[in-house]
Amino acid sequence: MTNVSDLIYEEARQIKALDCDFQQQLKPAALLQHLSEVAGAHATHMGAGFEAVVAQGLLWVHARMKIRFYRFPTLDDPVTIRTWAKGIERRLLYMRDFEVLDANGKHLAAATSAWLIIDGATHRIVRPESLDLKLPTVESRVGLDEPLERIRLEASSWKPGEERLGVRAGYSAVDVLGHVNNSRYVEWICDAFSLAVFKAHQPDWLQINYTHEVLPEEEVSILVHRSARDPALWAVLGLNRTNDTRAFEALLRWRD
């Protein structure tokens, strides 16, 4: 029988200046980038990484992520990131959880995520039962025990929104797959709020659902809506003006 601890992948990292904001704290987008890199390393370790699936004409796609921030590490802090595969939901989504720990083993953040595998040529979703991917799972362990559902924005629950940012998918935003990198969306979300907000508050949690890819040179508008019931909760939408699709949906809650 395989020991659960053998199925949990762990990496030690150090927070660098490029990861930090003006307060020398880890940026949310930088944390997401670290989590994605460690997830990729673990998938490679299990024989299902980027090169292994590309060899089969397939691609991993990040579909959803929810991160709860307990405390933000600062410049030069050592951190440990743990991740494990958690099984398949809805016969479609590969679930993966994360823990981020400080030097004393205390939780800095926790996250849960959902991934898809698509056909590299058609970009259509490939169902897990048709694949030969061996991904041992740890269903008994939970990093973030919170739902990761579709984000439904009923008009009655949100105040009228406004466009805060307009961006173009230029060279620096595009990754090795030829579309906007998932951490760049989180940068755009954060850029929709002023530095004054970050001085007075910190992100409590963030959920982002990636809806449609953004390709080079496409134009995206970032819209924000404040909750009518919880003044600390905001919805952030990325609308692709080039092809009239919704690139992403996100919820961001702040704390003092």
C-alpha cells in the first residue's frame, strides 16, 4: 500500500524581490505562479507533466483556483509549498490542493484548484476516462475545504460595475502555450484596485475561474462590481473586447 506522504509533493522556496510589492510582501499573482510551477513539477514527477501530455497531443489547462491568504510572507522569507492530486470531479476536472507554510510550519496560504486536459489541435476537452494518465490521488487530505464552483453573478447581489482597466495581451503576457498566462489575470485583477486599497487592506481570499483563453494582441476590459451585501467582497470580470467573450470571472474579498 502506498503511503499518503509519498503522494504529497513538497518544494522549499525563498521569496525574491521580483515576487514582492511595494510593501515587500508577496504579490498574489506571484504566489499563484509559484503554485502553478510546483503543480507542474509534481505532475512531471508522476509522469504526467507538460512534455508527457504534449507528446500525446494534449495540454493541461488551468480551469479554476481559490486561494485563502492567512499571512503574506515578505522578502527573503523561506516558504514550503506542498501539493497533491485530489481526484476527479464531475468526470472532468482534475482537482489539486496546496498548502503554503512558513519556516515554523505555520500556514501562510491554502488553495484548491481544478484543471482540464484538452486536445492540443482542436482545444476540445478530453475526458479522463479516455486517457491513460496515472495520477495517484490523496482524497483523504484537504488543503482548502471550500467549494470551487462556477461564479454566478446575479444582478440583484451586486452594485453597478465600472471599468477600471483596459489591457492588451502583449509579448510579456503570453506564455509558452501562446496565450495569456494564468498569473497575468491575477495581476490585472490587482491592478484594478489602487495602491491606497493595498495600504489599508489585504486580500483575504481570491477565486478565479478561467472561461476563455486570451490570445496575443486581444483587448480585455477589467470590470469591478461591489457586493450589495458584503462591502469587502468584489467581483472582477475580464471581458475580451476583441471577440466578445468573457475571459475570466473572479471574486476577491478584502480584510483590514
